Amino acid sequence: PALLLRRSKPRPGTRLFSSAPFDAVICGGGVMGSSTAYHLAARAPGMRIAVVERDNAYKHASAMLSAGGIRQQFSLKQNVVMSLYGAEMLRDPSRLAVDGEVPDMQFIERGYLFLAPEHATGQPEAILRGNYEVQQDAGATGVKLLSKEELRKQFPWMKMDDIALGAFGVKDEGSFDPWAMLQAMKRKALSLGNVTYINGEVRGLTGSDGKLTGVTYAPCSRSCPGDTLETIQCGTVVNAAGAFGARVVDMAAAALGRPVAPLPVAPRKRSIFIMHVPEGVPESAPLIVDPCGVYVRPEGKGARFLCGVSPPADQDPDCRDNEDLDVVQCDLFDEVVWPALYERAEAFGDGKQVACWAGFYDYNTVDQNGIIGPHPDVPNLILCNGFSGHGLQQAPAAGRAVAELVADGQFQAIDLHRFRFERFADGELALERNIV
């Protein structure tokens, strides 16, 4: 694909080294931050990298509370190619081996199945066909289009009377263990010797002459009083703070004492439910995305299925903090998810909800796609935010891209200029049709 730049090795003489104690400080040590740390440490062995993460247990991390899926069925070529790299890492995790131990990220290749209805407004069948062409052009050859008759033959336990077309990813799509991926990248980053993880909460930034110079944090340690603050100096700051990434940009404005364009990213709650379905739905089923937006996939053994749906726009407010996750939107299951699943397959009618939880999307409120690149008002603040639900699967590619920007000053493997911050002002939005 044209997006592949085919420059796999760093170019000498272009690395952004600093005289400060750290060349780069990454705010946030989840999948995005740890992927950035790993790729940067591997790409630039001489760089000194710090990762500041407040929650070493990752109790509220978006990736840990997600559905843990990967797909190439997107409408933007950049998203397809990024997820192909994620699939490549899942298929061959040997690059993350430490002391000969290769991590097992428990990749289960069941695929995604998107369904387009007949006689619907918005031409969903034409959209699915258009997306398919984009995916094929980007190299996602595992995606196949299925007619109504083919769908009925392959998935006889589902009703297809209202469906015109399906798109099924038979390769490189499925589910995996988010915790295993995060820990594998973190462990590999630490093994490279030039990465330091700091258990602390970012409280502010420092700046001088129009650039950021450091990160101030409160140590998350029982031995340190709650009002203790420490500052580490650095040459580059990476914003990998997930759903709360907008706060880091606000801190940059405060540090520089001048206006900085705000980051259009907010925490939005997404609830996930586990159903037990006694019989009638095979455990080999793919992740199914119904035309109404409800999704479902098998979850482990024992006839358990993971499911959910995004709330309607008028019931999807920005959240404030992690306490908002304490309330799961159970009405969505009762009023939307379960009825839709029953309409698609009667076997779900005998299902029973047995578990539920909520997590955050780092929701880009403008076009629901990632923001990757330097902030136009703060040249040494690199953004890696706003992935709106597909961040986990794209973390390997996003982290690699940020590492390239820090080490080499430009994208090297995939051209992700489309995801620059400036697109909002330029009116060149990166609108994605396949948001789940």
C-alpha cells in the first residue's frame, strides 16, 4: 500500500537527543505509553526514556476494560494498515521475548462479521462494499464479502432475512488478552535498559522559551506524603494519557503561560456485559456487529459471550474521573443489547447476564480517530490520543509511529499524516465509518 513508507531503520543524525536527564518522558504507561517506550527504546538505544504511570495495577486502564478485539475492517486505509501491524505482532510475538521467553497474548482468530441490512437508509450495503475495497487495497486480504445465501450457509443459527451482505474477516481478526499485550511491551521496554517506569500521577509540566522542559508528578507511594511533588527534566513530552489526555495539553498551556489549542478528547463510558447462553450459539462464532451497532463474541469457555453497544449520543456525556465507572449502564443490556441479539438468533433468548463492567473510550469528539503527531502550538509535545475504541489493537503501530517522530522527526513505516492535530483546523477530518 502507498501508506507504507518502507523506511524501517532510523536515519543517523536525526534523533532528538536532549541534555536533560531524560530525552523523553511519556505521560501514561498503558498500552500506548508502553508501546511507545518499547519502540523508542529499540529504535534509539542511546535515548533515556521515562514513563510516568499512576496506576501500576492498571485497574481503570481503558485497554484492560475493553473487549480485547482486533480487526482490519475499517473505512480509512490508515486504520487498516495500523491494525495489520497489530496483527503481525500478535502472530509473531517473538520480538517481545525477554530472556528467551516469548509472551503468549492468547490471540484467537475467530474474525469479525459486519452485517449490512436490506432496504435501509444510508446505503449500508454500498458502504460495506466500499470499505471492502479500501481494505483489500491496504493489504487486508483476509476480509471476504458474503451474500445472504453464503451467510445462511456459514451461520445457520442466525437469522439473515433482513441482511443484504456480510463482511467476514477470516484472517488477522479476533480477540486477545489486553493484559498480556501490555505486560509484554512493558517488560520488553524495561529489558532494553534505557527505560525507567515511575509510579506517579502527572500534576503539571514545566516550560521555557516556548517549549516544554519537564514533567511534574506526585509519587504514588505509601512512603511519600500526598503533597510531595517531583519534577523530571526532559527534551520531549509524549502525551499517552488515554481518556484524560486533554489534561496534559491544558498543563502545557499553563506551563507556557499562553493559549494552546485544546485536545478534543474526553472520557466516554462504555459498558460491557457477559452472557451465559446454554446452547444454540457455537463457541467458534466470530465477533458479530449487528446493523443496530450491538456486538457479541464468545468469551472463553462455558458458553459465555461478551456483548455491548455504544449509547445514543444524547446519553453519552463526558465523564469526570474513574468513579464514573462504578455505575454500569445496565439499561443498555435490557433495552438494546439483549433484544437485538434475540432478534438475530433465538438462542440468545435463553441467555442470562452473569457479569458486567465499564471502561473509558479516549473519545475524539470531532472525528473519532487517533491524533498522532506534535502539537502545533507546542513542538516538543507529541500526541498519541483519541483512538475512540480502537486504541488497543492499534497501540503497536501508534507507539511505533510516535517513536519514529521522537527519534527521527518523521514517520518512517506508515504515513500517518492524516491523523495530525492540524486536520481539525484544516477541515480535513479523518472520518471513520466503522466505529464499534
